[in-house]
Amino acid sequence: MGFFGGVVTGLAVAAGAAAWFMSRSGARVREQYNLDQRLGEIGDQLEARTRDIQSTVNAQLAQMQGKAQAVADDVSTNGHTASDTLDDVTASAAEAAASTAAEADEITARIKKSTKDVAEGSTES
């Protein structure tokens, strides 16, 4: 009976170890899936924000071009020349572009940090 008892005990221990290993492997797969899902969500947010910024910049540029065209059509109603006004519009456009670029850089830096934190969190587990 000792031999058969050892065989049964060995099979039970092996089955328990296999179940434990499979549960640990499943946890890794689930964590990896969540990481991929999180990265996908971050990418979607970045894409939506980029589209929003681009549409805002395009609207501002169209507005400034409209102002520049109106000034060019009405050369001097208040004593200023069209080139002075166009310089002001160009400066305003440059400020708007710099502001938008800074905002985009800030968003990109935040997303990179979030991605790095998520990646570091998955490697620690």
C-alpha cells in the first residue's frame, strides 16, 4: 500500500502545482491584455485631442486670413497701412501656433509618462 499511496500523493501534489502554475500564467495574460487595452485608450485620446487641436488651429488661421483679406481690401480707413496690420496678424498667428504647440507638447509628455507608468507597473507584477 505504501507505493500506491505515494503515487496517489504525488499525482495530487502535481495536479495542485499545475493548477497553481496555470492560475499564475493566466494572471500574466490578463495583465498584458489590460496593458494593451490601456495603451489603446491612451492612443485614442491622443488622436482625438490632436484632431481637436488641429481643427482649432485651422479655424484660427482661417479667421486671421479673413481679417488679413478684409484689411487688404480696405487699405487705410484708420491711417494705418495694410502691411502694419498684416504684421500684427502674422504675430498673432505665430503666438497662436506657439500656444497650440506648447499644449500639444504638454499632452504628449503626459501620455508618455502615463504609458511609462503603465509599462513599469506591468513589469513589476
